[in-house]
Amino acid sequence: MNETIVCVVGNVATQPAYRELAAGPSARFRLAVTARYWDREKSAWTDGHTNFFTVWANRQLAVNVAACVEVGQPVVVQGRLKVRTEVREGQQQWASADIDAVAIGHDLSRGTAAFQRAVKPEAPPTAVRPEPDWETPRPADPQDDRARQQDREAVTVT
């Protein structure tokens, strides 16, 4: 399967929108990524073009994004890039770049964060199944078989 995996560093541009769907939790937000370069003439850093991505998070990642991510925070996003083009209003060409996120985290080169492990919901108790009897019976010893046969004969004779 050929997919374009990207790792993007930028700033959260919109408040994450969280939804509970039939397939599970989902969250999305816009990410602004601005290129910076050193301008020799000005002897200063200069902002270049800004790209905007819609970041999609699902399941537990969506729950964690809704709890932790806020507008303006620097984040690192890794996921599958999907670029779509559409024609709107009959003539206007429109393109969007979405990232189906696999991992999202705060950019620690620009600040600090305190990690807290997510609490997993407890699974419903399951019925305890008895352990199967895996022991293999020992092969019978021919002398034991003769002794058992004699015991049976003795019991039936008396």
C-alpha cells in the first residue's frame, strides 16, 4: 500500500472540534505551518509562505486532542497526507490538504509539557473459562495391563 506519510511542525490555528460518532470519537483542527528563512539583506529571520492542513484524529487520539490541544500551541503531527481538489460554484478550483493523524504531540523545542497517561476504561468482566487438561496420558506398560486383567478375572470368578 502506497501512502504519503508526513511529519509536520506548526501551530494550532483553530480550536479542535470533537465529535462522538458511531465509529468512535473524532476530532479535527486546522494547523498552520509557516516556513522561516534567514534573510541576509535584513540580517533577520523572515516568515515565508504559510500552509494550512486539516488534521483529523480518531479514537483515543481524538479524546486526548480534545483534552490537551488549544489554539496557538506548537505541535508536531505525523500521519497520512490526503490532498483533494474540487470545483466549486461551477468554475472555481479548490484544493485541501488533510492529515489523518497517527501521532500528535506538543513541540518541546518551544515549550514544556507535563505528560499524563490516559486512563483506559475498564473492560466488562468476562466469564472465567476452566483451563483445559493438557496432560497426555502415559503409555500403558504391558505388565500393568496383565496385572489389571488378572484383577478383573479374580473379581468376576469370586
